[in-house]
Amino acid sequence: MKYYIIAGEASGDLHGSNLIKALRSKDPNASIRCWGGDLMQQAGGTLAKHYKELAFMGFLEVFTNLNKIFKNIAFCKEDITNFNPDVLIFIDYSGFNLRIAKWAKGHNFKTNYYISPQIWASREGRIEKIKRDIDNMFVILPFEKEFYEDKHNFPVHFVGHPLLDAIENRTKTEASVFRKENKLDPKKPIIALLPGSRKQEVQKMLNVMLSLTPSFKDYQFVIAGAPSLEFNFYKPYLNTNVAFVSNKTYDLLSHATAALVTSGTATLETALFKVPQVVCYKANWISYQIAKRIITLEYISLVNLIMKKEVVKELIQDNLTTKNLKEELHKILKGNFREEQISAYQQLEKMLGGGGASVKAATLLIENN
């Protein structure tokens, strides 16, 4: 069969690449065209558009790039028409993908959503668009099945979380080798900094995160570089106690003592590596004011949302200060709070449904299309 997959961010590229591998194992004659990144291309997808051209964060940034977004939408429709896939698969990236889904449904393409839009967090009314435009929904979080089926009477498939497979199947690097290859101090414990993948958020996050370095001289801070950003972008932030690794986030987390993490998928990845963390988030003022009025959740991190309680501390907007971050980092470096967080992580992993998400999704995609 012919598959057309649309992912618009780094996390979508990761999950899309594992889905492509699973599809190709189940369907050796699969022809796959995609929007994504290097990982999806390496897995065997033909890249139509790289997500580097699509990453706009926040309401203001989206508004100022509307012309570019509309051009991408027009190109996507034309590209799908020319490729004429048997199966159309959307991965998260809801603002763009739900627009394409509406058009695709009207043109008789089979529409499948893998990794649901977070309508349980904001703009829940989008459920009507999903019911209208999506043939099959594959969810990866345990509470999403209940949300769709019990609350909105929309049947979905819970396949488990693909991060479990991504982490289990990674190539592991010994601590001594990792430190040597990346010119890290061989003895100082590592505090991992995961500031996000978009320029706007990285700039906001790193300035606050790195303000802690004078207070933690016995540790080395290591920035996890996003594949979408060049080294020169990070260079001004580096100094004697601040190092940098690119495309090695899992290696970094596997050897980190603690982490400061921008809210998003990275909070869950950090938890699955059993690394105590503080969750950070700061947007521009206008974007934050809009988000605050439409997001109805008690928490913003996936860890707390899945566990339905505060497992990790969230420092949001005005609360993300050097003073507060310093205090919370101290808590997770030593003592009871650190141990409680790690214990909660073990429970969290059990709730995610076990491995094999990509294979389950691929099997269901083939069976249902």
C-alpha cells in the first residue's frame, strides 16, 4: 500500500520513524511519503517537507507566519493528490493536520490519526471535527481512551506509548565513553538541560536554566541540542561549566543525575529514564495570556497528567525564576523528594501499557484501511 504521513515536530519525527519501520516490516511493498525529519527519512520515508520549515511556537508566532502556513497547506494538498495514497496518517501537529483532514475526508482519502491532538487540554470542541474527519484514531495515553469513548462516544484504539520502544531499542553508550566522546568532566555529576526544540522557547528557557550554574559548581550542566537547530545557535550559552551534546538526548538522560526540562514530550522521556526533574515553561506574554484562557488542565506536564497528581514540580511563566528553580533543583538532587519522584516514575511506566506501540499501530492501520 501507499502511505502518506504528516508529522510537524521533532517528537513526531521520532514516533513517525518507528511507525515507518513497523509498517515496512508488516508491508514489505509499502511506499511511504512523509512530512517529518531526518529520522523518518532514514527509516525509509520519502521526505516531502522537513519539519524545520514548520516549527512556529505560540499564537503570536503562528499569526505572523500565516502566509507561510497557508502556502504549506496548499502544497500539502497538491502533494497528497499527486501521490494518491491508500492511507493518510496524521501524527499530532493538530492545527495543520486537522485542516488537511477536513480536505482529505472530502476527497475520499482514508484518514487516520496516530497520537491524538491534545483536545483534552484545550479547545475540546475540536472533537466534532475529529468525529467528522477522522476514520481511525490511535491514542497513546491511558486517559485518552476514556476521554474519547466515555465522554465523547468516539471509539479509539489504545496502542500504548511509543516512547517505551524508542527508549528500549536505542543504542546504549557507557558513561565513560559518553563523557569522553563529548568532552565532559569525567567526575562531575550531570544536570541535563532540555530547553525545547524551537528557537523562541530555547532562548527563553536557557537564560533561566543557566542562571543556576554559579550555585551548582560541583555539577556540570549539559544542554541537549535539538536536531532542528544548528550548533552556532547554542554557542553563546556555552562556558567552562556548560557543555553541549546534539542528537544525544537519550544518552544524556541515561547518565544524568537530574534535569531541567521544558514542558512537552521531554518530561515523559525524562521520567522513563528515571531522572528527577523540574518542569519549566515560559512563553511570550501574549501567547501565555491566550493559552491561560483556553487550557483547562490542572497540570501541563505529561507526567503529572498521567499520574493525576503533582509528581514533578512545574514552574510556569512568572514562577520560572532563578530563585524558584534553584530551590527545586536542590530538592531533587538529594533527599526524600528525589526518591519519591523516582518511585512514582516506576508506577507511571506501568500505566503506559507496555511496549510495542508502533507495531500495534501499524497492524491496526493495515487491518483498518
